[in-house]
Amino acid sequence: MERKTVNTILTDEFEEFLKINQLYTKFINNELFCFYCKKPITIENISSIFYEDGPQFCCDEMECINQISKRK
């Protein structure tokens, strides 16, 4: 099994992450979407953040989590 580096953002750091990446206003306005199913990302449903041409988000739907787990 390939070893991977995992970075985490704690809930209280999430707002700062959004602000640093100029995404806070979009988040507040429900304009950030799951990369896979396009459902709006909320603090309750965010599962993962990954980079593909900038920060991308994955919601907590099992189908979306399965898709992100297949990424290399």
C-alpha cells in the first residue's frame, strides 16, 4: 500500500483556511460545491478538501467519498 501524507484542518481553523484562500464569502453564500455531486458544502457535510487547480471540496455522501478515495 502506498504511503500518503494527510493534512488536517480542525473545525476552528476552517474559517481561517477559507479566508486565506479567499473562499469565505462563497462559503457563507452557499456557493462552494462538492467536486463530485455539486451539492453545496456546509460545515455539517464537508468531508474532504483536496487540490486540483485550487482547493476542491468533497461532501459526506458515500458515493462522493468513494470517488475521492479512488484519487491518486
